[in-house]
Amino acid sequence: MRNLVLSLLFVIMIFPQSAVAQCAMCRAVLETGGDNAVAEGINNGIVYLMAVPYLLVGGLFFFVYRKMKS
């Protein structure tokens, strides 16, 4: 399990640009403006909104696995 987590972290660190990508419409709107701080905030918001469901599902599978193992 530890090797899997370390492998996933390594892959995420190798490809950081794909981890912070925006949707096409958000990118078009933010590129027309000149404020990079707003674009950075929108980009971080997209990443947080994307990560939370994965963390919740991962936690659910972890507890089910732990319950089935004991």
C-alpha cells in the first residue's frame, strides 16, 4: 500500500501541469483579463473541487477494506 501511494505521488510530481489544468471556458475567460491573481485563484478552486470527491470515495473504500479485513 505504501509503495502505491509513493508511486502515485511521484507520478503527480512528474506531471504538475496536467494536475492544475483548467476547463476550456474558464481558461478563455481568464486569458482575456489581465489579472493573474484571479486566474490562480480560479485554478486552485477547480483543483480543490476536483480533489474532494476523490478523497471521500478513497476514504469510503479504505473503511470498507478495513472492515472486510477484520
